[in-house]
Amino acid sequence: MRLQCHGKCCSDQPAEFPAELRLIILQQAIYLFFRGPEFSMSLWQTVFHASILTIAIFSSPQSGIADDFRIGILGIDNYGSVAYTEFLNRPRDEGDFAGVQVVAAWPVVSPDYPDSEKLQEQWKQQLLNLHQNPKDPLDTVPPIEIVNSLDELLAKCDGVMIFSLDGR
């Protein structure tokens, strides 16, 4: 359960996204594309922030390897927050993202988007129930903690992913 450098951050070759992560980004792009053009900016903001997080994880120096990397989520009014949490909080984590866990979320509502509050409740329930009733009880993952402020979120995590549809 260690985040390890595989030489990708130190070589001339760019690091590649794992296939599972590319699939999540593609699913989110398709979802937002069919919802309408007003969502295209939030898609690129989401991809940008997820890319920055991935680059930060893989470009950490060898001496900075940690057993755990706690992630917080800012805004849960879109599916990306659930998809990334489901990927990162797998019960039997392994590979490049072993030890990376989403631990907390601050559910910010976008005032300019009327469905934001309804979507936020829908995704909040999915986040709280994620991996809570597995077939094997050993596969239970601690639920995501919902916090009430940005300061509280920052105190509980090492990095933050922004998934708010507003993005401001």
C-alpha cells in the first residue's frame, strides 16, 4: 500500500494515465457532452484538476513517498466526484494509486445552476454508500466524511480535487 515512483517522473517519456482513469475521464466527457454545451467548461475544469492531481502524485520525488495520500473533494454536484472516489477507494487497492483515498467532501452548491442542489443530494448518497455493503465484509471501506467548511476539508486531506459544476 505505497505510492511508488516507477521512473516515469524522472524519465524523458511522459507518464501515462492508467486505463481505468482514462475510462472515468471518457465517461464523464460523454455524460457532460450529452447534457449540453453549458457543461463543457466544467468538464475541462474537472479534467484539468484531475490531471494536476495525477501529475502531482507521479512527480513527487522518491523521498516524498507516503503510505497514505488523503484526498478531499470540493463540490459533489456532478458524477465525477463519485467516479473518482469509486476508483480511488477500491477495497483492495493496488498499483500506482495504492494508498490514495478520498476521505472527505465539502458539498458546495452552485447558485447559478438550479439543479445543483438536487444533484448534490443524489451524488452525496452514492458517496456515503460506496463500498458499504460488500459481499466480503473485509472489503468494507470507511465512508467519506461530509464536512461543513473549506477549512475543515483542508485539515483532513493532503490534496483536493474540485468537482463543482460552478468551478469558481
